[in-house]
Amino acid sequence: WGGQMLHFSEQKDLLRAEGNDKDKEVSLAVSVGTDLLEVLNDNILQLQSLQGSKYVQLNNVFLDSVSKWQHQLGLVDSTLTSTLELQTKWASLHIIFTGSTSMQENLPDDAARFNKVDEEWREM
């Protein structure tokens, strides 16, 4: 697992001002291949099987090692899942608040708050 890497890819945002194609912004998006997710899920299932094995149950060293790996891969899985879910939701909100002037007019406080958080995120 030490050799696995996440890739960030450039993603063009919607136009901030409708009809102005010079105002495009580029943001980074986490790109996770389905192969990585499949390997992760396979490894988690294998560890669950190992933990149920009588040979692992009878050896505390193996049991501790399997438990440690289960915990670590569980953290990787939950982090990836949360990141991808957040990214999807953020993209939807970005479309709503930056792609539509009517939304900015109808919800000015929410649009301002979104734009502030969006700017802070881009600065990081």
C-alpha cells in the first residue's frame, strides 16, 4: 500500500460570469481509479477472513497485525469515500452558486458565504 498514489487532475470550473469564456478557473480534483478501490475492498475482505481464521485467533502477534491493517485500510476507505462524496457535493454547489446569477440574487447571503469558502479552499 505504500506505493499507491492519488492523482489530482485539473478540472475546468463553470464560467463565473455567464457568456464569458475567458473567466474559466481551473481547480484540482482527486482522481481515484476503480482498480485502487477494488484492491482496497478486496484487501479489507481478505483481512476480515484472516481475522476469523483459527490460526490468527490463536496467535496474538498475527491477530494484532491483522487488526492494525484492518484499522488502517478502514481509515483509507472512509477517507477516500468522504473525499469523493464531498467533491461531488461541492461540484453541485459550485454549479448552483457560480453558474446562475438568479441564485446569487435570490440567496445573496448563501452565495457570499459559498464564494468566501470557495476562495479560501483555492488559496490552500
